[in-house]
Amino acid sequence: MKNRSLLKKIAIVAVFITVLLYGFFLRRRFDNKDAVKSFVKAGNKAIGAFWHQRILVAVIMRGAVAPLQPSAIISASNDGDFLATVIGWMGFRPLRGSSSFRGKEAMEEIIADLQVSTAAVHGVDGPTGPSGVIKSGIIRIAQKTGAAIFPMYVSAERCWMVKSWDRHIIPKPFSRVVLRWGEPFFVPAVLSPEEFAEKKSELEAIMRRGQDELDAACKNKFRLHRAG
């Protein structure tokens, strides 16, 4: 048991160092880098919303969001222990849970956290998809907390694509990697079921379009993976 615990700690340190070092082999660029920081400093709350396919790139580009110490939902599974430690060292505040494992409790945790903090990040189609389809959680969180949703677009010139449900991307060394903040998206506190669905569809269309535009600007050969 002690050996297993030691190996786990060594693996966590190794992953942390690998991600940090990997960032030095990428040409990073931030568009509108201080948009969310300025918004929060003015007394507002914000949620950085990204596609699950781009999680690794978002973590590598943490310089645009980590200074805000945002909360992030991490799986409550044993594997989540590993990830929670790594992203905690990178400046995020992990909250345990996911939409596939104690999902309702996880959403309540991030809502409660935003009542006393100022920022969170959220994968809008995670953790199991369908890819490119926004789930209701991000709209519900914004509705309950008054936080504005800031689309968080990330892309790269050249990437490997993993054969996962979301076709996850890994930037190739020395490629240009870009993070761009979108315009804030506001959700009223009171919505009818029809209005809620409209807001969800509106945000999905905005985020798909914004991601496609950044991918085209980076002149890469991949696009946001969409289920179906």
C-alpha cells in the first residue's frame, strides 16, 4: 500500500513537470488575455467555458485564467484524485464530482462555490459527451449565480488527435497555440423551459462558431468534433 501511494505521488509530480515543460516547446499567444480578469476586478463573477476536446490546451494556456484561482469540477473517481492534485498545483481549485458521477451534487458545489468566489471554469460538453453539444449545467450555473459565461476558445496550428469520444487534441511541439476569450454571455435568473432551451442553443451556436473561427485563423486541419 505504501509503495502504491509513493508511485502515485511520483506519477503526479511527473505529469505536473511534463505539462509545465511541454508548454515551453509551444509558441503561446493570448487574444484579449485580460478580458475576464478586468471583468472580475470590476466586481463581477465569470465562468470560463471550453470544449472538452481542448482541455489539455486550456491547461497549458492557464496563464489567462489561473491568476483568478477558478474552481473546476473534477471526477470524484480514483482517477480524479490524480487530476485534482495536478490542476491544483497549476492554480485551479478542484471541486470533486462530474456529470457522470454524483453530477447533481457537483453542480450544487460549483454554484455554492461561486456564491463566495469570483471565477470557475467548465467543460460544456464533458465528461462523456456528446461532443460539441452543450449540456444544461453551464446555463443552470450561470442562472443560479449571476456569473457571466466567457467562451474560452483554444486552438493550435498543428496537433495530434486522440481516438477518444471527443477526438481530444494534443499540440505538436513548436506549434503556435492560441487562447481567445469570447464576449460575455449572460443568463437571466428567471427563464421558462422554452427560454432555457433557447439560451442553451444560443450559447452552443456562439461557441461552435467562435471555435471554428479560431481554428481557421490558426490554419489547422482539424475542427471541433461534433457528435453525429
